[in-house]
Amino acid sequence: MAHKQKPIRSDLGWSTSDRIVVRGKDLPGELLGKINLGDMAFLEVSGRLPTPQESTMFNAILVTLVEHGMTPSSIAARLTYAGAPESLQAAVAAGLCGLGTVFVGSMEGAARMLYAALPRERARTATDAELDEIARRVVADYRARKEIIPGLGHPIHKPVDPRTTRLFELAAENGFAGGYVKLMKRIGAEAERAAGRSLPINATGAIGPICCELGFNDKIVRGFGVMARAVGLVGHLLEESESPMALEIWQRVEDEASAHARPPGK
Amino acid sequence: MAHKQKPIRSDLGWSTSDRIVVRGKDLPGELLGKINLGDMAFLEVSGRLPTPQESTMFNAILVTLVEHGMTPSSIAARLTYAGAPESLQAAVAAGLCGLGTVFVGSMEGAARMLYAALPRERARTATDAELDEIARRVVADYRARKEIIPGLGHPIHKPVDPRTTRLFELAAENGFAGGYVKLMKRIGAEAERAAGRSLPINATGAIGPICCELGFNDKIVRGFGVMARAVGLVGHLLEESESPMALEIWQRVEDEASAHARPPGK
Amino acid sequence: MAHKQKPIRSDLGWSTSDRIVVRGKDLPGELLGKINLGDMAFLEVSGRLPTPQESTMFNAILVTLVEHGMTPSSIAARLTYAGAPESLQAAVAAGLCGLGTVFVGSMEGAARMLYAALPRERARTATDAELDEIARRVVADYRARKEIIPGLGHPIHKPVDPRTTRLFELAAENGFAGGYVKLMKRIGAEAERAAGRSLPINATGAIGPICCELGFNDKIVRGFGVMARAVGLVGHLLEESESPMALEIWQRVEDEASAHARPPGK
Amino acid sequence: MAHKQKPIRSDLGWSTSDRIVVRGKDLPGELLGKINLGDMAFLEVSGRLPTPQESTMFNAILVTLVEHGMTPSSIAARLTYAGAPESLQAAVAAGLCGLGTVFVGSMEGAARMLYAALPRERARTATDAELDEIARRVVADYRARKEIIPGLGHPIHKPVDPRTTRLFELAAENGFAGGYVKLMKRIGAEAERAAGRSLPINATGAIGPICCELGFNDKIVRGFGVMARAVGLVGHLLEESESPMALEIWQRVEDEASAHARPPGK
């Protein structure tokens, strides 16, 4: 069963007794005190430090994703913490496990849809008429397959998601309102027209095209949600430790869920 | 089994159709485009935005913790990703699960030790002589209990951990080199003297006291490691998706681990 | 934002001061000392106790899935344990996170493929000729889409996976060698013929059709792998606690992965 | 940084093209169709197959731990599944992450307490008078330290936990009602006397001493809870997929948690 060994190699960092280098930068000398956590995340995933415009835009994306109040993910983290308060890291992990296709995945889905419809080399040169045409085709295809277009619609933020307005404003100010953002706006408008009802571009639907503008691979886009929510989940666990709700949720759910089965009066 | 209901309440955020408020701040209007991810983390855990000095210091702490190269945590995340590439969030979660007492926990342990030895109200007023005396007592107590002092010693970064030098420099520049930082330095020196060997204050040993200076509860300190490593793990998974090592690690481990049991030549 | 409340209800169990009922059975009186863990799993997912034949078959499926030696999943669990030995549960969780589409998923994929090709109502009545025809069509479809047929092929167990032989033998002895098992065998033979190379039905390819024979929903089939591997991972963590390998794996990977980047001689 | 390599070795299993051996047993030939999942778990953690008495006792322990109705752990798993239904394994993992010191840990705590108070070599020979004396000392020590004695007390099952009655009955029938079980009963009685209130030995308080009788290392005892609950969590997720409650829990929690902060009428 011996197999031919292949090399194991990583370019993320290295260290010796007196040096620590991350992505080619000296950590103490070039990074500490000079860059913020969002820039460090950019360095990790792209291998270089962001420009000031990229820094503003990328930090805005991450800040958008940190805190969404009580969500399935944050409630799961709090319930986990109630059982294992000695393992804060495992409670954050439990919360992250739910960031799948239903919620955070739409951001990745939007990016994938846009890259498929508009290859990078055409994103800068496509005319408004061409983008209109692509948007019509994308919406028609999704409707024909009866699939939901990722990044559109929101149960609460109607008719406009205020995060989207602000993110697109920042995209325009920082030079990221190119073909992908234009196309997403057209897809949103066309989908509303075809469906005959309000379908606002939600926050993940704004982040998807901006990630395309920033040049990120769509398969890492979900990771931005994961890193940002890790920050938010730590906030939830701190609040849970000071002002708990997990045991109350448990009690209520347990009481109600089995009420039909328990003998009367018990 | 009916129980008296208690209220369920969170102060992290709320939203209506046209507003999203996090920790009392309007997310689109007051935060997006204006603060970075590290400041958002500070807002989450302290309920207010950082001062410029706090922002520099807190971002430096988080940036220190993002990327430590190949660690048990990052290898575990890569192996998990190899089996479930459709669940990037679960691979990050797997990596976070290992941030327990052995590695990241020392940061929390250092903060707890310092708070126990030097109550907050005395941290500003303690004299050098008093800090010397506290350090002697702390080191003697740990040695008597044969316990390891959290935050001291490093297998590679000897005789000085370059991150510690830089973090303490930033602490001094930004007004956080108070009683806790002074006490930690004295504990390090006293421990080296008592042990008769090099025991550098490592990065977690620098972060512990600075977290005390920033006023953070010691039970949330581990959370800073968790959020920062979530960022780093996303970087590892992106690299793994482009230049994988997980299957090679698996093959090598499997071959070697059972070589003694397999029939010869198989 | 008030929404109309829907009921919360579960039929898995209930308890009062002196009774504990699981799936309608009195836990102390009807289950403890009378059934084994595999039967309890059957009760959990089907709502009734297994027949003796079902018990033998279902336990055999689960026993097959417990221990696969050093896998990405078990190595990830060990690495996690090395960092957080106080959280054995989190190390098992980390190991389970990798049981996704690449490894365990093929069992679920095989069941889904079979249900799609052969509806339950026809599984008992289809003739050999009809099954041959269905197998030809399934293989042709997968080949046309250039997709891998789930449950076929194994890197080591060639030309026959000995678990498959035994599982199909048990299926025949216990009355579960019906249409789904027959169809899977035909798909395997047809795929080998079409590909011109050995494509043994592997263990997951045997378990898939037997789960169909047992009447399980394909979406829960992955769960059998998850529960069985949880058992196996506890075994790995006990061995790791007594005879560790995680830190050695870490050291080797770290040394090799960054060797190209470190200054010579460091 | 080159380090001296140590061997990597596991004795859990090995395989060649035509053989699969787990813990020294031929998996297809000696295990499949012959043992149940609980026996396989016993084999994994002890390296040998159980006697019939051990099989009955150990399966009863595991069956006790599978299903506890709606718990923080099962609710967390359901919330996770709602966000990532494509990753059933990650939802189970999220549920397991909460099996820490608060709930499942008491089983491990009871075993550790008993081993510390009564070394294995004395467990067979200690007289009733000696066990009485040890019980008095253990209870006095816990009370002096104001610590909770693991395995005693239950919010619902009063004055007797019916699982305990049955587990101790099975222990007596199968030859496991030795020194550790006797000591636990005495500790329970003495604790009730000292506290002046009902303190029933709960299920984890019964399992702890029986695990000592079976000779298991206390650090693996928590693992029995983990493996059993993995089985139960799969049951919960199947029910959640067919009759969901996660989104309803989410909605209710979200509505109530931020009601105080939202503008009136929103």
C-alpha cells in the first residue's frame, strides 16, 4: 500500500526563532499596529495588502455580516454554551456549522451566478444593452427551472434593504460599481418585473457582485460570512454569559413540544 | 411541568423594514464604510466604538492571532474540508473546536491570573515595589503547585518572542502599559530567575495583560483568539482548495500507522 | 414583526417525575436491558423496534461503518483533541464535520439513485429483464453526464470489497435481497462492462440498496454513517489519549510545509 | 527546526486488498451479522468483545443516553440543520459540542470521584463499614468545598430517577453491583441526610459507578454519552426534516428578544 509521496507545502507563513512571516510580510514589523483585522483577512485570502479603496469596501462587507441579531446560528451557539461553558470555541463552532446553503450561501450563489453569466474578461467592456440582455436571460433561466435567484428578496427589509443601498454607494465611491454590480441591479429589476412583486436585492445580493468586482473566487465568498459571524457569535456568547436566555428557551421548547404526549396535569 | 416564564432579551441589535441597528448604532449609516472589522468586534464585545488608541491596540491583538501557519487547528480544518468541500463553514468549525486549554487558552489563563493577583482598582495605583512583591508571590505559588505559568515560554521563539516586543511597544505608545503589563513583565523575569532558564513572555502572555488593560472580562479573552483564527482558517481552506495537502497527510499517516499490523509486503 | 405562532411539537419522547418514555416505549421498563444500541437507533429513526431480521441487518450496517482506521475524519478528531483535551465532545464533533459528500455521502447517493430509478411500489415486482434495462439506462445516464456512480470502486479493496460480499450475504439470509439489491448488483456489473475495468461495489454501495430494502428515506442514510463514526471516533480519542500521534503529525507537516520559505539552516 | 521523528502508530485496525481487520477481528467474517453496535463500541474502547453480561450492561448504559427529548443539544442541532440541511453531519456535530461539563460531564465526574475515593484494588475487598466511612468523607469534603456532588439530584425525576433503579437492577443481575455501586448509593444517602432534602441518584450518577465496575478509564466515560447522543441527534434531525420546529423557535426568540428595543408598533 506504499504510495508515492507528494510534497506538502503552504505559502501562508513561516517562522524561525526571531522572525514570524505571514504571506511574505514580517508580522511584528510590517503588520502589527499598522493594519486592521479586515485588512489582515484580505491579506490572508489574496496574498497582498488591500488598497485604501479595497480596505474600505472589504471591511464594509465584513462589518455587514457580523451581527444579525437572534438567528438560528446565534441561538444554537448560546444553547451549546449553556451545556459547555468551558468550551467557548466549541459554541462558536456550533453556531458556524449552520451557515450553509439556506442563509449565508446566497452570497456565494450570487457570485457564482454572476461569474457564469458574465466572464471576467467581459465585465469591464459589456455595454448597458448587453447587460440588459444578460439579465433577461438569467431571470428567464431561473424562472424556467423554478429556482430562486440568489440574493433577491427579504422577509423584513422591503421594499429596500438599507444595507444594499449603502454597500452599492460605497462600491460607487471606491471604484467597484462595475459590470457585476450593474448586472445584479438589472437582474433585480428584471426579476421584480417578471414576478410582479417587490424583490429587493438583499445584503447578500449586494455582497455577491461586489466580491466579483474585488476579484474573489466564488468558492471563498461564503468564508467571508463565516469569519464575520465568528466575530458576532463571540459577542452573543459574552451576552449569554452575562444575561442568559438559553435555559429559558430550552424549558419553553421542552414544555410545549411534549405537552400533547404527557399525561394530563403533568 | 409548566414553569414560570422568564423574559428572553438581547441588546445586540434589532431591525425593522427600513432600519438595522447593532449595539445602538445604525448599521448602514453609522458603521458601514466607517469602521473596520476589528472595531466592529470591539463594538460587539464592549457595546461602544473604540477610541483610536483602543482601535490600534485591539486590531493589533487580533492581527497577531490570525495566522500561525500549520497548526493542529489548521490541519484539522483542511482534513475536514477534504471530506466535505461543500461545507466550508463546517471545516472552519472543526478547526475552531481545537482552540482549547492547550493553545489559545493560555491567553485567558494569563488574564485570569493577573486579575486575581491585582484587582482592577489597584492596577493604576500599585507601586513598583508592590508589583515586584506580587510577582514574587505569583511565581512562588505556581511553583509550589507545580503549575505552568500561563503565557511564558515558547518552543521556537527564544530568547524573545518578537510579537511580544512589538505588542508591548504598541501598548506603551497607546497608553496601555499600565499595572497589568508591568506585572506580567515582572512575573516573566521572576519566573526566569526562579527556573534558571529562558522563559520568554510569548504572544498570548502579552495579549493577556493588554486585555486586562483594555478592561475585558477574562472569560471573553479566548473569544478573541477564536474570531481571529476563524479568519486565518478561511485563508487555509482557500489554499487547500487550490493546492491541497490533506489527502497526502492522510495517506502518509494511514500507511505508517498500520504498517506494524499489516501482513508483510501489503 | 409579530408573526402568527405555529405549534412546536416532537414525538420522540416525554417524561414526568416517575416516567421516561421514548418513541412510545417506557425506557426503564421496556428498553433498558432488553435492546442493544443498534436497535435503539432503529427505534429512533423508524418509530418502532426492529424485527430480529431487521436488527441483524441494521446492526451489521452500523458495525461496518464504525471503524475505518486512520481517515481524514479520525486524524482531524485527534488533532482537535490535542488542543482541547478537556472537550472530548468537540473533538468528536470536529471529526464528524468531515463526513460530507466525498466519503460518507456516497451511501446516501446510492440510495437516492436507486429510489429514483426504481420506485418503491415497483421494487417488489420488477422482473430481471426490467432490472437489466434499468441498470443499462442508469449507467448510460451517469456516463453521459460524466458523473461518478455512487458506491462503485475502491482504491484498495479490489477486485472485491469483502464487506460487500458479507453484507449482501446477510441481506439474502434476512430477506433484504430484493429489487434494490438486485438493481445495484446489475448497475455494478454494467458499469464494469461499460468502463472496461474493475469497479467493485464498495461498502457504501452495499449499504445504500440495503437501506432502500429497509425502507429508509435516503436523506437519513448519511445519518447512519454519522452515528457509527461517532462510536469509532471515541475509540480513536481514547487511543490518542494513551498513545498520541497528533503532535507528531503537526510537527512533520509544519516542518515540511514551510521548508521552502524558511531561510536556509533554520 | 527539524525535529527528531517519532513513530506514528495505531492499533485500531488495518486493511489490505482482501481483508479488513478491526481491533484484531476480521470485520466481515467475525463481526458483521454477529455483534450489535453496542458490542462494537465496547470492542473499540476496550480492545476485546464483551461477555454477555458486559454486553447487556454496556448496551443498557448507551440506550439510556440516546434520547432525552428536547435538550439544548437537540435544539441546537435542529437550528443548525435549518441553516445547512445539506450537512446533516455538521448539525449532529453542533449538537454534540454542547455535551460538556454541565450535562453529560457529571457521568465522568462521578466516575472520577469514585476512583479517587476507592482505588480499584480496594473496590472488591472494602467492607460495608469502610464504604460508609468513605461516603461520609466524600460528602463532607464536597460540602466543605461547596461543590456539587456529581450524579446527584434531578429537576424532574424525584424522589427517584426510574432509570437509576433499573440500571442498578441490571448491575446486580449481571455482576456489576460491586464496591463502586455500593459506594455511590452510600454517597447518595449520606448527601440526602446531610442536605436534609431529596437528592436522588440520577442516570449519570448510576452510569458513573457502573463504568467503574466495568473498568473504564474515567476520561473516556463522557465519550459514551457522546456516541449515544449522536444516535439520538440523528433521530431529531429526521423528525426536524419531516416536522420542523427550528424556524418557529427562531421567530419567537427573535421577536421577543428585541421587542424592548424596536420602535413601538414595529
